[in-house]
Amino acid sequence: MAKNKEGETKQIDPLNYSPGDRIKVTSTDGVFEGIMIPEPELLDMNSIILKLSTGYNIGIDKSKIKKIELIERYKKPEHKRPPIRQNTMLPTVSLFSLGGTISSKVDYTTGGVTADYTAEDLIEMCPELSSYANFKAQKVMSILSEDITVKDWQRIAEIAAKELNSGIRGLILTQGTDTLHYSAAALSFMLKNLNKPVIFTGAQRSIDRGSSDAFMNLVCSTVAASKFDGAVVASCMHATTDDEHCILIRGTKVRKMHSSRRDAFRPINELPLAKVYTDGNIEVMNDNYPKVSETSKEDVIADTKFDEKVALIKVYPGFNKDVIDFYLDKGYHGLVIEGTGFGNVATLHESNSLLPALKRAADEKVPVVMTSQTIYGRTNPYVYTTMRKLNIGTKVIYAEDILPEVAYIKLGWVLGHTQNYDEVKKMMLTNIAGEISARTEPEAFLY
């Protein structure tokens, strides 16, 4: 207990306390002792929040406070991490921590959720990882995935390329799941001469929860990074809601299809590359990928040129053509449209036809790429007469079965290299990173 020279409890100024401190607050409503926790950022509260010994939180109006006494200052626990164990008989895998749920935990002292775990922490908490590989760990950034930007992808690609050229067997990147499929697609295009697996993984539930999927995802990702023969960017997450196995999905064919399920990540328009088990086994399901043994031994290059003036637009009944005009007025260099069905948009009625806006885009040499909001299947401009008219009159690029989010990433990357329409069209319709399927297997639907 903090005391003054006379041995009495020291009264402190309200500005001198901080989250985690144990304090006693005397107010007109009574005396309360507990651990001070942060005020909710989204609420305008002129109060002190205490976590009581009962576990409940209480708010005390600052205008009613008579006295605050410091009981004990909060000290963040120090943890000396043992060195990462190495086994010369095992391959070396690098683990990059980017943030997100897999790196987050509840701080039960302050009551908040923090992205507090580093790559080293993840390895220490999951000792099974050392059965399959030696590890190099690096905390590249610590952000929630909705905050990730193109510049972050470029930075990750640059660091990843350097690491991939350092002699490791594979690379694991942990990040938040909400935009993991965007990041996997971005690195699929940005990493040239890739000659080893790059595995994205994450968690739907934070690592300090009993139901967390983080540990199994990490183990399976380690198995994939150390043993899979694919020179490809892929995701590795739960295959089912149970802890049966994980599935490895190509980075340009993966999509988060549920907000909270542990098996939220599904392959679209193709089967998973493989099933991955925690006992070290890998069962290849789709061998249409570049093999480690067959790829060039040249250094991996980070080709990060990217035009950020690209928009992803979803059309819907009643969609106003002014939205497209808005982006053209703002000087955007490329548009990706999520059309209905085969890639349809309104053309019949003059009041809501998108033909004038799309013709304007063509005249201004702004490429427009058409995808389908059905997600599964592929676009086709020749099924309906109206779409044939659209295809001929507007130079819209129908993107086969490229996913909308992947088309957005790819168009930005392509425009970073050329803004010549014919070259853009050629590159968009060229299968660069497995984003275009030659044919869609029936069993891939809703796998």
C-alpha cells in the first residue's frame, strides 16, 4: 500500500492513476476498491471504471468523487522467454506475425483485448511446432486485418522475399482473418519466382480461449511449410468445425465464407490443394500447382507495383449509374464490377442502364473488369443478348472465374505495370497465379 511519511494512505490526484492500478475511490455513493480499467473509447463517459473483486465492473461518476487512494501500481508481468529450440535434422521455417485474432488475448487486468502475442510467443505456447521444424520468428506488424493497406502488402512482400531467399524451407504468416484472403491474393501476385510454400493462417477465436482454433492451424501450417511440395501462396485453416484436419487452399481461390465458424475459409471453384494433419501427413487433393522441385532456383523477387486507384463495385437492383460516373470523375484508373449471374448489369431501361457510364469508361480508356457476385461459377457475356451488346459496346473485360476480391487485387497489380488497355486485358485474362480455372470440377461447389 502506498503511504506517506506519517504512514497514512497517500491521496493522489485523479490524473495520476492509470489502467491496471488498484485504487480505492470514495464518492458520495460509497467507497469502492478495485482495478482501474480503461473507459470504453466509443462512449462519452465522465467516469472511472473499476473491476471489483467480484469480477463485476462499476462506473463511478467523477463529479461525485471525494478522494482517490492508490493501493498498488500496476506492473506488467515480465516474462523471460527461453531460446527457440533448434534441431539440425529438421527444416527451418520462418514465422511472421502480422496481428489479428491469432495474436490477440484478453487483458484481464484492464478488461481490454490486445494484439499482445508475438511470433515467439506463438512458438512457445505451441511446443508441437518444434517437432516439424526449426523456427525463425519475426513480428512484422500488429494490426487488425480490416486496417491492412496496399502499402502493408508491399512491405510484407518485400520482407517475405528477403526471408524466402535466406535458405528457409517455407514461410508462415499469421494475420487477422477478415481480410486474409485479400492478403493471400496480393502476395500471390507480388512474389515472383516463388520456389517454396508461403502459408497464411489465423484464428477465428483468440488464442487464450479454450475453443481457439489457433493451435491446430499453426501446427498444420508448420507441417505445410516444412513438407508441402507446392511453390505457392496458400491458406491453411480448419477443414471442419471439429479438430479433424486443415485444408490448404490456393491464395487466389480462397474466401472467408462465415463470420465466426472455425471452418470459415473455403476453396472457390476448385478443390483444396491438400488436406493437412497434425500428425505430419499431407494428402494432396489437387496437384495442379507449381512444385518446389520443378521451380527455378532464382531468387524470389518482390514485384510490388500496384495502382491504388482501383474500385470494387457491387451492382444490385436499382443501382445508380452515377456511382460509376463518380469513380470516373475522381480519376480512378480501373473498376471491378460484381455483376449478377454471368456478369449481368442493367441495360434495358434508359433511366438505370449502365451502358452510358461503361461506354464513358471505355472512351476514357479506364478498364472495367466484370466478375460475378454468385462467387461460384464464371462470367459469360454471350448467354444473353443484352450482355453481348454490353461486351461489344463497352470493352468490358469478363474475368472468367476470378473471384471479385482477387480481380480487385489483380487489376491493381496489373495497372501498376501498364495502363495500356490491350495489355491490361491480356494480363487480366492470363492465368498468373492460379486465379483462373481452365474448368470447374462439379465436386468443388460448396466443398
